[in-house]
Amino acid sequence: MNQKLLMAIDLGTSFIKAGVFDLSGNELVVTKEAVKSEQPGPGQFIQHGEDLMEAVERCMKKAAEQLKEQSQQIAVIGFTGQMAGFMGVDRNWNDVTGWSCSLDTRYVPYAEAQNEQFSDDFYLISGTNSPLFSSKYAWFRSEFPEEAERIAKYVMISGYVIGKLGDLPIEDAVIDGSLITWTGLADVKNRCFSQKLCEELEMDPSRLPIVRQSTDIAGRLSKGPAERTGLPEGIPLVCGAGDKIAGCVGAANLKQGDMLFEAASFGAVSCMTEEYIPDTEVRGYDMLNGSTRGSYAAHYYMPGSGITQEWFISRFYQKENETLAQAYARMDQDMEHIPPGCEGLFAVGMLGGTVMPFNGDLRGVFMGHTWAHTPAHFYRAIVESFACSLKTAVERINAQYPQYQNRSSIRMIGGGADSAVSSQIFADVLGIPIETLERPDPALWGACLLGAKGIGLIDNLEQCASEHIRVKTRYEPDPSKRAIYDQLQERYNRYVSIMTPLCRELQ
């Protein structure tokens, strides 16, 4: 049967994915390609634009080959993926800087200097504790002045891929509104770049992309990429949204007060609202634009939380000839019977610091361990530390949005949602039921929905998202564990404050 299909491209840190769905939300194909990266020195993490584009087109080609003649029915391509980083390109879209995400930490001294001078404007206007784009711009301009002169536009990864796939004039480079917060140059309330911040940070606005809506058509698949991927030329390329916001769309987390926890490489919680209310007292969360004008997400994320968990499993626990998935499953069994508080073992799992508020000095800490503790104790302590950090953020959001604090549940997505033990820990620490979903990749599906909305295949985004999502498992909090986890959270916040100067001395 001839039907219109939806494709989404997810531009992740380690992998590119392409997913194709029908209008009923059925996943037909998902392909994945690893992205090459270089780590030539301490704190350096570089991905070249050419390698990124090769991975994108390989994903699209593999999807087309698996779909065969159905690939000709793809009606739109939407985009999602990383929300923080920067890339400078010349007038012909040649990569000058490489894609530089938060894992490339050479910018940190510039971020600290900018925060010291402009932190109030960053938070109140751009909605962020951690201006990544603007500080990377200052770093590159200062340390690579000749290369910086060649740059015509500074873009995000999705804007670069759209520009290359659509063969756009450089003047038509785009950025979706959900991505502008972490540039540090945004006026989030007005969904544009801030003239004030651009002047303060000496950024020429002509070098910035056009801010578009998540459902806007930014271009169409051009002849060269169409021939290389086997897809029809002229498919609309819809801006889509960053992975945190696209995940909210795909998980039907769109009503005011709805809260979504993403247990992924960069764990995060997002609370949807129509009011822009920064946390001026503690700065315990950032403010992102939602997928539609006038919607926002009060958003807290934990840099490298999932990466930290994988680091521990792969370095200290995974057996030879055992897959990572098998190691995670075995760890679930091992830590299931360890009591809350890990029998005196305490962890701070933020190996790369925190950003809400910005703290680049904090590192990972284990304390209280004895000869009796096992690897499962250490791993569970990491999970509990993330749960404590998350609860503190939820409390800050509830303080500013008290009308939402009696929510009936928090939805959980990402790879961490596959762990029943971790899901139960989060429910117990937060004191709120956690619901996991049957849909394995809400961000891909969310980008497809935004694409479908952009070309007029659906009218009501919220209704369509709700119709195609089902709860898989609901984890109820255990009241008997409340007291110990309340004590653990208080200890976590206190110890983060104590350990920060000690970690600074180590560096």
C-alpha cells in the first residue's frame, strides 16, 4: 500500500541514527553508524564535519536499502541530537573548527571567565548556567585567530547537516529555537539571539544562523545526497528539535507540568511550562524553548551521567567476551539486593563536574568503602548519587512552579530505563512513581512527528503524540526507604560543597 513515511536523523555524540516510521508510529527501520572522533591530547575531543556527513549518509543509505521500494515513500526528514557545542564553517560549508561538544574541554577557562563577568545575563536572558557556544567561540577566536577569520557561520551540528544535505546558501543556515539556550547568546523568551549578549561577547550577529521553529522546512534534499543515499531528491528537511525536546514530543510529555527524565549519556529532567521562570535563587535548572512558540522546559542535566555508568561497567566489571548489555544485566542482578545507602559507601558520580550551577572543579568521589564492598556497591552508589542530584533539581523546579509539584508520575526514557533496579531507585529517591515507556526511542519518533507537522500530515502535535505512546512499567516508591534516601540526599548536597575545593586542589 502506498503510504507516506517519516524519517528522522539523530545526531548523537558517539553514533548517528536514522529511523523511519509510518504515521501510526510503527518503527520500520533504525540504522546506526559510529562517528569517528579524535582525542589528540588531554581535554581534546574533535569530530570532523566530513566524517559526520559520511556517517549520516551511510545511515540514510542503509535505511533506504532495507526499505527497498518503500524508501520512495519517505515524505519528510526531521532532525534531532546534541544540543550543546559549536562548529564554524566557511562560505562553502567546509568545516573549519570541527564539531566541538562539551567533551572537548579546552574552552572551560573561557567559560569560567565569561561566567564571572556575564553570569546574570547568561541566566536571565539566555536561560543558561553553562554557555557553551559563546565560550567555545571565544576560545577558538583567541587560540586559532587565522582559522577564525575564515569562518562565515557558526552552527550547531543539526544546522551543519541540514545545510550540507540541502546544499543551502550559507546565508540560509538555520538553528532550531530549542537549541539556542546553551549558545549563551540567546534571548529565550523572544526565541531569538540577544543583541545585548552579542555585543557583550563581541559576536557578529551576521555569523549566526537564522532561528527557526521546530516544524519549519529549512530546505530540501539536494541532488548529490539523494543520489548517494538512494532517496528521492526534494524531500523536505524539517528543523526538528534538540534531543531533550524531541524526546519530550515523542514521549507525549507536552502538557504543562509534565516531567520527563532521560537516563542517557547526559541524563536530564525536563518540566514543561508556558511560563518563563528562571531559578534566580539557586540557578538549579536552565530554561529551554519547547517545540512550539510559547512553550518552555525547565531543564536540569547531568553531564556525562550515562557515560560515567558505562565507564564503570566497561573498566571495572565487564568480563572478557561479554557484551556491554550483558554486563549491565548482570549488574542489575548483583546490585538488586544491596540496601539503600550501599552499606556506608557514598559516591559523587560527577566525573566531569556539574553545570547547574556551573562547577567545573567537581570530580568523582568514593568514600566510606571497606573490604566488604563489591563492584555492585560502587555502581549502585553512582546511581544513587545521580538520583540525589536529580531530586535536588526537581525540588528547585517545584519551588518555582508550585502548581506542578503534586504530579502523579515522571516518565523515564533512555537506556537507563531498561534497568528495573535503577528505575526503582529513582522512584524511591524522588518519592514519585516512575513510568517507563514501550517506545524505545522517543527522540527519533518526536523528530518524525515534528516533520509530519511541518509538512501538514498532522494537525495536533500533542494529540498525535499521546495516541501513539503506552506505559510499559510503573515503579511505585517504597515508603519504607524514604527516610534513608532523604538523609542521603542531604548528605549528597553537603558533600558536593565540601568536596569541590578538595577536588580543585587535586587538579
